[in-house]
Amino acid sequence: MHEIASVTLHNEMDLILANKRSMRLAELAGLSLAAQTTFATAVSEVSRYAIERGLDACLTLYITDSNESVQSLVAQIARGRFFISNHDDEAFEYARRLVNDLLITDTAKGSQITLRCHLHNNRKISSARAEQWSKQFVSEPPVSPYDEIKRKNAQLLELSERLRESEQHYRSLTDSLPVMIFTADVDGRLTYANERLIHYTGQSIKTLNQTKWQSITHEDDFDRVRAVWAAATPAGRPFQYELRLKEATTDDYLWHMVWVTTDTATHEPQWTGIIVNIHAQKLIEQTLSDNKELKYAKQQLEKYQRELESSIRELNRSNTELSQFAYIASHDLQEPLRKIQAFGDVLLAQYSTQLDASGADVLHRMQNSANRMQHLVKDLLTFSRLTTRPQSLRPLDLNQILTDVLSDLEVTISDKQASISIEPLPTLPGDPLQLRQLFQNLLSNALKFAHTDRLPAIKVLSTMVSAGQLPTTVSLHNHRPYYALVVADNGIGLDEKYSERIFQLFQRLHNRRQYEGTGMGLAICKKVAENHGGTIAVHSQVGEGTTMTVYLPAD
């Protein structure tokens, strides 16, 4: 057989070279494009098997002699001492279907895989032609930067082997090459380093041996590299690794690839290493990896966007249903209530004299229940509008809003003989109807829950607060300025363990007979504050009064 080309199989880049070499040979042999691809695929599958299992193999491509009855392309994978335990592996089964013959031979020295692809009988390849192709594979331009480095590595290793016995010639040659070269004994101690290595590290061979390269090797790589040496040297097989070495002139750690081979034929085995700067290649790989991560992040973002759009559609549907409920509450529910109240009024006006005390009590209870339900429906309608009605925020003078609210509550204030102290309030962006509802509910509560032993005294004031003064239990935009709007009273107060409960819908702390209401006033206040980008908090003690503080953004 005539050897045409060979590829050592260590990594994925070697797999690409194996595929390209096989494809090129099949092309030179005159096979169709489909046959070229089939042969190269079979070779790639078996080569991948060897690489993935770390078999340290070598692929060699041949052409059989022209005097054989059927001339063939041959691909052999062998070298080193590796053994194939499973001859029926999926890779071999797949390759068998692609070539004319696949044979696995086991000997005491190891396993050998041979693939054959027959050529047409009308196209014989002479020995001269085969020799020409062999030279062509050597002289052809490299198919990739990795191929070029691999060829240079092979050439340099070959030169190192040839010149090993001529040390002076070896030194002259290695010093002139644009790579770092060294030789070491079985313990990894340097016996030689070319000028480029000495110049790059800024250290002598003696210093490097004393520190075992630790002073110039990145701390994240040192233990890994030492482990690679310890594992490879007893077996006497070639190996390679990547590491970061510090450049003496800049103190920068740059990525390098190290190829190491040995000559075990000598009495004292010598290890020869070649160090090539691959920092630019690593940067490109990192960029590609970052691009993959960026692409994945984009895909995740698009997924979240779709989920958000789905949630928005569901929210819009829910808001539509809530709007429909508000319509029912404002029309269909209130109309029957008005009729109940009207019929009750008729009964009271025209037939109250005909009812005994028990009947009159039942009628009054019916009227009171209808009135409470009407108030509840109105409060529900108010709350639903706070949720669904879009806000049109504009600068509002809170002093004017407070004046209007006090006017509405004038009768209650007079009946309670309440004193109200007001300090100037700021102008804030807001919805006038919602902020009016806020102040009305807060002041109504302060008047409603007055202490029986003293006249109501209510204070309304505001102050600018810093980020550190905002409530720690809520998450606001602390980089924005906020106003604290305070409504403080001297009423009955409450236990602060209920400070969360009182802002929930329909929550009451007192009997309805003691204090009327639907339990929605403070829930409405909280919703108004949140609609304006703020919140509400309470500070109170039983019997000592209550302070309600509304935090609203100043801009």
C-alpha cells in the first residue's frame, strides 16, 4: 500500500482535519461527491470514537497497489497501546454501512481499525500517481490555523529529533524559531530552554527549576498542569495542555499551548516541548462563547416577553370582567336596593301606625340593612374604579383638595366639636378624584373613631423625607424624593399587630353597632397611594390615637 497522509487524533480540530484529508483523497481518486462524503463520514465516525475515548491514535490514509484485483482507499486508525472492548459500538456499526469493509484487528500490541472503500476497476491509480499525491498533501496550504500550527509542530518536533545529538546546531535552530522550546528530564526539570523562552519568562533555567514554573504559571492552571505531567510521564506518551504564562515585560498572563513528546529509546528519556502563543485564539473562543450566552439570554428574554404578553392579556381580560362587575354594581345592584328603600319608606309613612312594635323593629332593621348594602356597593364601585380607571396625573394643590373635603365634612366636624390643625401642604402630581377620596376617608376615620373622654383633635401636615426615612417594609424608588402626608388624631387608637389587616378589603376591628362602615375605607386609601407610586403606613397605640402617613413621590 502507498501511504498518502496521516493525522494524529487528539481533539475536535484533529477530527476536522481527518474529515478534510479523507474527503480530499476521495476527490483525487475520482469518486463522486456522494461517495467522497460517505467515505469521509465513515472515517470521521471512527476517528471521533478514538478521540472521545482518549485512545491517543493516529489516522493514516493509503491507496492499495494497482495490481490488486480491486484497488481501494484505506483508512487505518492505530498507534500506541489501545484496545477496543466493544467491536459492535454504534460508531463502528454506522461506519460499516458506509464503506465496503471495516475490520478491527486485535493483537498483543493493541487494536487496529481498517476501513476500505473500493475504486472503479476502470480507474487504476499507479504508484507514481500515489507518490505524487503523497507529496501534494505535504505541500498543500494548511486548511486552518490549527492545521498550520499542527504542521509546524510536527516539523519542529521532527527537527528537534534530528538535531538532538548536535546540541549546538539544535540551539542555533531553536533560538531562531518564533516559538518557545525546551527539553526536560523524566522529573520535569529543564535541561534546555531556547532564548525565546528565557526572554519571555525573564527567568533562567535554574530559577524555573527551583520554582517548578510556579512563579510564571497562573495560579488557576498550576495544579492542573502538574497533574497532566504526573499522569503522562510514566506511560511515556506524548501529551499537550493549555496554560497561562506570565510575560516578564508586562506581567500579563497569556494563553499558550504546550506540545510535549519523548524519546524513550535513549537511556535517559528526554522530553521535548514546544510552547505556542494561542492568546488571540482563546480570545476569539471566549467571544464566540459570549455570543452563545448572549443568544441564549436573548432567547430567554423573548420567552419571558411572550409570558409577559400572555399575562398582560389575562390581566386585560380580568380588568374587563372587573369593569363589567363595576357596571353591575352601579346599576343592576343599586336599582333593587333603591326599590327596597323606597318600599320601606312607603311602609314607614303609610302603614307604621298599623304595625306593632315587633313589626316596626323588623322594618327598621330592613331599612338599615339596605342602607349598609348600598354603602358597601358604592365602596366596591369606588375600589374597582381605582383598579381599572386610567390615571391622568397632573400637578395638584393639596391645600385646595383638603379645603373641599373639610367643606363636605363640615356637619360631622361641627357635631363632633372637632378641632382640626392644618399646616401648608405641597403641590403633587396626582388624580384629583382619587386624592380627594384619600383625604376624605382618612379624616372620616379620624372623626369616626374619636375617644369618648375627649373632643377630637386632628392634625394634617406634610414633610419631605429622605430614603432612610421611608418604611423598611415596602420597596419604593428610593432615589426619588417623597413627601410624607400625615393625618394624626387623638382617638381610640389600635393595636399595631393589626397594621397590615386594616388595609385589606372588608376588614373591621370593631363591632358594626359601635362604629358603622363597610371595612373598605383604608383599602381604598392604600390603593390610591399605590396608584400614585407610593404607600401608606400606620402608627398607633390603643387609647392614644392614630397617625396615618401616606408616602407619595414629589415628582
